[in-house]
Amino acid sequence: MSFSMNLYYKGGNGSARAFAQEMVSSGIVDKIRCMDGCLRYEYFVSLSDPETVLLIDTWRDQKALDEYHASPLMDAVAMLRKKYDLHMKAERYTEASMPDEDRSFIRN
């Protein structure tokens, strides 16, 4: 079963944004997105807290995430986290069907 991770990166003086920008510009993000089992890997900027960046990554299964964690790419990510002195909060969500009563609030 697929699942998503929400990782909140928090730093000071724009470091979380600089981290995300370097992740993209260095090509690390593209390499992660090409990994078997990676379904989504995308950064978002908080409107209410400019020092926080949200990463949403979705994986096919735990095995795919474990393979990413064991890869050299994870070492590169960890190095950049340290470089930018980021602190993190993590949340994990599993896929669920949307109840019919909620569908009326969604505009397609």
C-alpha cells in the first residue's frame, strides 16, 4: 500500500528554502523521483511561516522507501540538511478513499 510522508524542514534566515533550491538545482530531486517506487517528491513553501518548507513524498511501499534510505542519495540529502542546519518534523499518511459526503466539496 502506498503512503506519503510530510516532512517539515525548519531553519533560519531562509535556510529551508535554500536547502530545497539546492536539492532541485543539484539534480538530487530528479534522481529521487526516478527511483523505483517513488510516486511523488515535491517541495512547498509555507505562507504562514517563511522559515518552513514542506516536502511531500509518496512511495509505493515501505521497501521502496527503505531502498531510498539505503542509497547514496540519502547521504547527499543528509549532508545538505546538516549544511543548512535544518530541524524536521515528520508525519506519515496512508492512502484512503474519500467518503462520498466529502466529494461534494471538491471542485474538479
